[in-house]
Amino acid sequence: MVAKPLRTIPPLRILTAVPICDGHDSAVTTINVELARHGIEVIYLGYHQSASAIARAAIQEDVNAIGLSSYNGGHIVFFREVIKQLRESGNGDIPLFGGGGGTITKADERVMQRQGTDRIFFAGTPFNAIMALIKKAYARVAKPNRAFTADRALARAITLAECRAGSPNPAAKRSRKGRAKGFVLGVAGPGGAGKSTLIDELTSRFLSRVPRGRIAILANDPSHPDSGGAILGDRVSAIYAQNDRVFFRSLATRGSLTGLSPAAPAVIDLLRQSGEFDLILVESVGIGQESDPFGIYGKKPALTDAMLFVLAPHYGGRIQLQKIALLNGADLVALNKCDHPMAHTARAEIQARLDQNGNARRLHPTTAARHYDPGVDALFYAIADLGNLVISTGGEKPCMMEVLG
């Protein structure tokens, strides 16, 4: 089989964020929507973000550029620090631009450009002009780069896999020399069930209970069918991804209706073959009743080693539960948001639905929005048991200040 040729210029991927100690997110939200409307894939990191978190995310996401929205002052120092961290890690090729209404002055811009900031967009600049300049300045040809190492090398390999639109990855095949490892868990469920927050809490358990391992997270989000752009926002919930033992990559579906990027199989293969990860979590787009994103009912081998299905209490009643095919085949089922008033009834109804399958599957009640939730603890240990993870019983809960850097 002849591999499909690479797309010369893949969709632009721009990381956007708001610096630490700055909670002004209305401007960046508006810019995110405009970028996606113009066919750009936006990886939104959120507000109150440290320089290290921004640099780490840009490297793992292999973005074309970073865009920062700064309204709280301190921009000269903060932009300089992001650039410094990129350069010191060997990733100084990632450009940085920004804006800040009336906060950043023309004099500030001159200083910032001498320090390495690419450009500043000032208040009053038309959106169309901003978008046209971003497309012109930051589009790039997708190609391998031997100078890249560690997470950036893996990130670029993923970019190339996306460009091949799901065709086999020759680089992954060449690397198969016994290094492959990693238990792959698919995470599916309807939108709003709290999958991203639950994954983040599971990540915290991994970091505290598997002291020397690494975890990878692939977060799939839908592309806009009209523009082809996307807002990839799962990193907003990924507090514990701000740790060097976590590799987090956002994928856009780019026209696929399966709930996953067409490149997901190749990307999972790359993560396995890297030999770096003990656990690989793959989050699908919020799915419907008939969906089977990981192919557990298909004729081919399933895409993942196991599958976790996540529901929230507001699923609509018992008749709706009968329609969800994945409740028959999921290895693990979690009822999240158990602090909701409907959770008691939902717990009984879902467990009754699982009992009908005849496989004695236990329902895991969780409240992922609450740190150190015992339900999440139990779910993690069930995952560790399925994946044969070697866990430490004497680990400590991760310190939030250490996580946030």
C-alpha cells in the first residue's frame, strides 16, 4: 500500500492563553472563536497560566505559534520568560505574538520585539486583518526535523501522522524493536458528562501512585464542519498536565464522524512505540447513543485495550439508557457528577441496566470536580488492575503548588 502524501501545509494550530495572575478571558475567547471561524485549530490553555505551562503545551501540541492575551500588566517580563523557556528547551522556533487592548503600548512593543516577541496586535485592529496576517506569517510546511528531541520530536511525529490522514506511519513501523508498551484506555461518553475533568483527576492519581511512569492523554474535539477550524479546549481542565511526566496532545476530528481524529490509530501507535508511557488515555468527542469510537463492536481489533464509559445523572431516564450500546461493551462505567440531586436515582437505574448485561459489572460513582474523591480513587485502582500498572501504596497526594509550577 502506498502511503498518502503529506499535506503541504496542514491546518494552522495556534495555542492561546492568558498569563498568570490575569483572569481577563473575554478578549481571548472572542479571538478563539474568530480563529476557528477562519479555519484555524485553536488549542486554548485557559487563563492564569504560568510561563512553564504555556511553553510545555506549545511543545507538546507542536503549534505554529503562541498567542497571549495580556490585560493585567507585567507583559514585558512575562512574554520574555515564555520565550526564554522555549529557547532553553531547544524550541525557540515557536513564535510568540500577543495583544492587550490599551495595556501594551507601542513603546512596550519595541522592547518586547527586541526580546523576541514576534508582534503585538493593538486595539482597533480589524479581525480580518489579524486573521490574514496570522495565516500568512505562521503557516508552515509539515516536515520532519531531526533537531527536535524528547516531547517535541514526538509532537512533530504526531503532526506528520495527522497530515497522512490516518495512513500507516512508516516511522512508527521502523521503530518496532520491542519498545512498545502502554495500556490504552478509551474514554467515551456524552458531552457534558465531565470526561475531561475525570481524566485530569485520574492523572493526579497516576502521578502520585506510579512514581516513575509517564502518562499520555489524547483529547479529541470536533472540527467545525463549515470552516474546518476547531477550538480544542480540553487543556483548560487539565490541571495536572502541567507536569513533565504528562504528555498531552489535542486532536481535531478534521471531518471524521467517528468521534476521533482520522490519525488517532497512528498516534496511539506512535505513543506505544515510543516506549515512554505506562498509561495512554484517549478521550473521544462527546458521543451519541449509537457511537462506537474505539471499535469495540467492529470486525477489526479494538483501537484500545479497554474502554471507560462516562455518564452524568441527567441522561434523560431509563429508556435512554436502553439505547446506549456502549453500556453493553464498556469495560468500566462511571457515573460522574454524583453531587447532583439526581445522582441517587441515576446510580440505581444505571446499575440495573448493567445488571441486565449479565457480566456483573460494577458502576463507579465519581465526583471529579471534587479533589481526592474516593470514587475516583476506586476507579483508578480498577484501571490499574486492568492495565497491570505497578502502583505504590505509599505515595502522597500531589501538591497543587508543585503541579502548577
